[in-house]
Amino acid sequence: MPSAISPATVEGWYALHQVFGVDWGAVRSGDPRVGSALDEVDAFFAPPAEDGAGWSLAARLVGGGADLLFVHFRPDLESLADLQLRLRRSVLGSLLHLRYDFLSITEAGLYHATASVAAEHDPGTEEYERALAERVRAEAESAHVKTRLFPRVPEGMRYLTFYPMNKRREGEDNWYTLPVDARNRMMREHGLTGRRYAGRIFQVITGSVGLDDWEWGVTLFARDPLDFKRIVTDMRYDEVSARYGEFGSFFTGIRMEAGDWRRLLGPE
């Protein structure tokens, strides 16, 4: 079986993660922009007006060298671009300094389906492409995959952490030269580790190959922030992470609610 077979994927919402520092000098001085910024918050973080429109959230960061993390999901790149521009032009945006951003799209990697079809048909043939397309269509219609592509965070999961990651491409530890069935096995084992945290961790995987410097983004939500430490530790012992995982900076915080904005930016 050839090694250089990329897994089929299905995609959903585009995603933009933004990390900001607050202009604390303006906040401390009672800058009149602060009141106007507070009036604008709902326009950016109110629930979507219609199904499928995506959503945005804000979190107060703890550590990470910044103050706020914004996470936006939208159905197309144009919608994200418009949102980014509106935020930059807003009074709220004038009080924020962008420290980091990450562009990606919600993704489900179909390793098992790809390996299964490759075992039955020669990759690159019409039979392979036809069989794989049928499997992809079926997977895209499943409730499980739709949850991954169009995520809705369960109630009560106030805490989140975000980090980007790559698959290693060094010497013998090159993910992209492994046979697809080997990659499928390791990803399945990795998924079984994650299932032990069902109901405790809600995970959103976004693909960024060709969109940003890293290859994937991982956003985790939890009711107990210690579950971030537990799941990441357990997953580091999976072969796919131990040999092939490379990780960027982690940004961890607490989701902002309506009253939190006034406590953050209002007078002490």
C-alpha cells in the first residue's frame, strides 16, 4: 500500500482565534471610549440570529502574556473577514492590542475511511476515488461528524484552552511518510484516550494546513480546568503524540459572561 495517501477530510465552519492585550492605561484613566466599548460587546458576542451562522465567544486569559481570547466560527471566509474588520474599526477594538491570531476551519479527518478504501482499491484509480467519495458523503451526514464541524459547547463548560500543533517531519519520525493504515491505527488509539473524557471535555479540532503557520488547532472546553492537564498528559503518552506531535503555545482562560465585561473594563 503506498505511503503518501492523505486522509480524506470534511470541513465545516471557518474559525479565527484572536489573542489580545487590553490598553490598561486607557481603562485606568477613565477614557470615555470604555463606556462605548461596553455598549458594543453584545454586538460581537450575542448568540447567532440564525442556525448555521456560527458564533463567537470571549475568554479572560490567565497567563499566556495577554488578557483576552476571542474565538469566532463563521460559515465562510468572507464572514470572518467582515467580522475582523468590524472589530478593528470598533471602539472596543481601539482598546485592544492583537498579540496573536490563528486562522483555520473545523475539520474531521477520515483516517479510518481512507485506510479502509485504500485496502480495497488502488489509490488514484477511479474505483478508489468513487468509493472514497461515497464514504466521505456518508461520514459528513453522520450526527457525530456534524457535531465536530458545527460545534455547540455544552452548558457549564466555562473553561477553555487553545493550542496549535503540527505532526513531526524529521528523519524516521516523519508522519507524512507513514502508511495510511499505520496513521489510522495511531489516530484510533488517540481517539480512544479522548473518549475516556466524554462529558468532561468538549474538543474542537480545526485544520490550518495552507491557512496558517501550524497544521491544526485544538480548542478544549471543560467544567474543571484540571481536566485539561489530565487529558493532555494522557494523550502525550499515545504514540501519535509521543513520536509525532509538536505543540505551540497554550492559551487558557475563563469564558466571559455579560457582567464580566463591566468588571474587567469598568471602574474598580
